[in-house]
Amino acid sequence: MLEIKKLHKSYPIGKDSLHVLKGIDLHIKEGEFVSIMGSSGSGKSTLLNIVGLLDEHDEGDYYLNGQLIKNLNEKKAAMLRNKFLGFVFQSFNLISYKTALENVALPLYYKGVNRKERLKTALEYLEKVGLKDWAGHLPNELSGGQKQRVAIARALVTNPKVVLADEPTGALDSTTTDNVMDLLRDINNEGMTVFVITHEEEVAEQTKRIVRLKDGVIISDELTANSESFKHAVKAL
Amino acid sequence: MFDLDRWREIFQSISKNKLRSVMSGFTVAFAILLFTLLFGVVNGLSNTFKDAFVDDAQNAIFISTGVTTKPYKGLQSGRRVQLKNKQYDFVKKAYKDKIELLTARVFKNANISYKNKQDNYSLRAVHPDHQFLEKTIIDEGRYINERDLKEKSKVIVIGRLVKKDIFGEKPAIGKRVNVNGISYKVVGVFSDSGGDREERQTYMPVTTAQALYGNNDHLGQIVLGYDQKLSLDEAIAFGNKMERDLRKKLSIHPDDQGAVRIMNMAEANKNVGVFMAILYVLVIIIGSGTLIAGIIGISNIMIFVIKERTKEFGIRKALGAQPSSIVGMVVQESVLITTLAGYLGLSLGTYFLSLIGNSLEEDYFIKDPSVSTAIVVGATITLILSGLIAGYLPAKKASKIKPIIALRAD
């Protein structure tokens, strides 16, 4: 699904450049629930931006759904994002003057789906995240947890290959954090590949695989107690 | 291509951000309103000037004579110079390639009576071309013709008000009226845009008047219409040459200004033309300044708006919006606002101008202020283009920002 080989990325800072990712190798298969752990400055956000086609890498290879990502122009990147990726951001990033339903329907607009179909599908996904009754509300009438659930519905509405979540619980309290993580796990259990970036240990523990990043290199990559293969391994013992 | 969804997005963005839309619209509407009013008022001024000459043909030259002020070739000063058929024939022959219309005028007073009605009117004895030089409009019957001239027919063409005075509502054509003791047949009734005074005139053949009143070949005035192909400068030169030639023919000192007087419409037209041209140049400078100020206003607002929406564009791009769709959306919104606001300003402007109407004619010389279609169309195109540019440039820049940077902007 997602394959990264010897990925490098530097940012220019004045005359110098900051080497953020120093040769990342990562393979994520379909249906995985992976978290990237790391303190700030470890390069995890940069990795997510590259994986999410929001930014370009300098060296190495990146295959998304078997397709080599190289020299993408804006138009092509936009099409691939729309087709394969769903985003969940820390600050929700809902459009303030659109209702929850319209926010969820927006990716379908860019996919070229007609309005009636759009709104119907969007409502289905809102129902899935338990916010059907809030469809007509503007983002500022929703709580943080509700906003994030709307954002998750928006990420899912195009039925992408991967959901990328950047600190999805960063702006939420612990109860809502659990709700959002439960929701992400449910989505994963339905077969969706979910890729979470976080610096919170509790959040990472709820995923099935934790990749730890430090100073631009992967320092560990292990399965958690939640993963099927881990359970199998425990059983075998 | 009509894209209903795109329009929905735009209307939503406009209606959810009313203040911003109204602000940008107001700038444009106000600029266009001022522009329209300015042009309208100057057009009104121009109309007044044009009207001042509407009575007679624009290409008319009037030749009349007076008293000499300088002795010349043994003739004393103070001599009254009389125009005669000889001068008419000279003008006709000498300048035939530069003259379109030519008539003489003999001025008389006419005491006209019919049955028990009787009144005094002015009479002009003329050639047929006079009709076109004076812009006489024949309502009924006909004007003086060549045959009348040749036969010295006792026919008369009367003004609309003369007819009203003498015949009332009854038909006048074919009736015989008594003019200064001689019986004439009414062959035509006319009207004239020159006003009541012109419509109390009567016309008869110049030959008839010369034979019956005085039995001489005297003329009061010679009026001609120069060839319209002549430029104003050529027409003025032509008038000056004719003046010199006539002085020579009539034995008048070349520098004697009073004895032969030529009133050339070309000169008046040129003066008015120069004056109006200066006025228009001024208005174009001020008007385009106003438009430019409006355009800069909307560009500023668009730059601010796009800055404000950078994050929204970032979200849209993350969700799969292509840069072209962002640019298109912004440009379409900007063009829509400028066009609507411009149209509003234009409508308000024309409405105000129509309210003013002719009410300022007496005191301020502004008659029927209005703007021409060409100006309206030109201003509208300018607006749409400026809306396009005002939206396009900042939107293009915003669409190039990487979504990651746009999303970071809080």
C-alpha cells in the first residue's frame, strides 16, 4: 500500500539546510493501523506531509498504491490526494462557513460527484460518526470532538486507500481522545489503512503498530498488543 | 461552461462573507457611478452647444452686406453696398465645386389676409435650396420649386403658426390669400425646429418678390451650404477666400470688415469643437482616474480576501482541489462582484442623469445629460477585465502555495 525507501528531506534555513528525514525505510500494508511516534522535531510531521503528497521529498522512493511518486505537478498531486488519501488534522481544518454536511461533501465535489449524490453519501458518513443530527450545523456550533468526527467523516467520504491523521487528538481532552481513537479503530477494523502521527504514548498504544522516530531516523518499529499477529504470537506461547 | 456547483460555491462564499463582498462591490459601484455622472454631465453640456446651432444647417455660410468704412478706388466711405443677382450668379459659378446648396434671401414684411382674418408676418423670398439650409420641414403640400422661380409664380409656403392663425383647423393648401394686396396660392405648410419665430415665417420665390415688390434685382442675403466633404479648416479657408473675392467684385477696400460680412458655421463649429474636445480630454483623465482608483480598491480588497482565505484554499487543496479550480473560483467571484456592482453603479448613474433631465438647462447649460452605449459598454468591459485581473493575480499566487504552508497559516 505504502512503501518508502531511503527517504531524505531537507529544509533550507537561510543559507544552511536542515536535514529532517535521514533515510527512512517504511512499508505499510493494506489494513494496518500504524502510529508514528516522536517528540517534536523528530520529523514525523514532515513524513506525514510527504506521505500525504502535501510536500515533496528530496531523495529516495515513495510508492503509493504501487505508483511511484516522483515529480508530481500540483494538478496530479491534487488528483491523487483526492483519490487515495483522506486527511484528519489536529486543528480539524473544517471550512468555517460550510455546514458539517457540506464540509463532508467537499472532497466529493472535487471528485466530480453530482450534488445530490454528494449530499447523500456525506450524510451516510456523518451517520457513521454519529453526527447525523448535526448535519446542518456550522463548525463553530460543534464541540472539538464533534469537529474531529466531522473531519474523520470528510476523510472517509471518498473511500480512500489510506487515512492520514496528524495529531488527531492533539486538541482534545482525554475522554474525547478515547472516542476519536475508538472511531479510528472501528474504521480500521472495517479494513481501512489508518496512519496516525502522535507524540502521546496513550494514543499510540491504541494502534496496532508503533514506529518510533528520532532525529529523522526510525529507532524502533514494533507491533502492539492490539495487533492480530501479536495476539497469535501470545497464543502460540 | 456553466457549472452549477461552482456557482453554488461562489454564492455561498459571497453570502457567508457579506461585509467583504459589499465592501469590494461598493468601491466599484461608486467609481462607476462617478464616472457615469461625469460623462453624462459633460454630454449634457455638449448637447446644449450642439442645440445652439440646430436651427440651420451645420455647413451654412451667410453672406450679407453693410456700409463701407474705408474709401476705395475713388468711392467714399459710408457707401451702402447692395447684394444683387449678379453676386448670386458669381458665387454660384465661381465656387460651384465647393457648394452643395445655394439660395438668396429677400426679406419683406407680409400683411396676409384671408376672409376676415389678417395679420403681419415676415416673408423670405428664396430659392428652393433654402429648405435644406434652414432645415424647413414640409408638413403639407410642397416647398418653392424651380418652376415657381422661372414662372415667377404667385405661390406662398406658410409656417405652421401662420396657418393656425389664419386657417385654424381648416385646410390651407390650394387656398388663395392676399399678401400686401396681391393674391397668392398657398402651396405648402411647414414646421421648423428653430422655434415659434421660424414658424411665423412665410416663403415665396425670390423672382416673384423681386418683380412684384420694387421690381429690382436686389437681394438681402446669400446663404450657401459648403460641400460637407470639406474639413472645418478647409471650409473656413473657403469662407475667407469668398469674402476677399466679393470685396474685390463689389469694389470694397480689402481691409474693410463691415461692408461684406460672412458668417461661417464652420468657424463656430470649430470653436465649439475645440472647447468640447478640451472638456472631453479633462473628463477622460478624471474619469479614468476614478476608474483606476476603483480598480485599485478592489485589487486591495481581493489581496486581503485571498490572504484571509489562504487556509481555506489549503484545506481545499488537501481535499483534492486543483490549483486551477481555486483560481477559477476566486476569479469568477471577483468578476461577478465587479460586474454586478459596476452594473449597479451604472444604473444608478443613468437613473440620476434621467432625474436631472432638462432641469439644469436654463441655469447650467446642461441639456439631456446621458451616456452613450459605447461608453457604457467600454466601462463594463473595463470592469470585467479589472475584476478578472484583481482576482487572478493574487489567486494565482495563493494557488501556488503548498497546502502544507497554507494549512499552517492560522
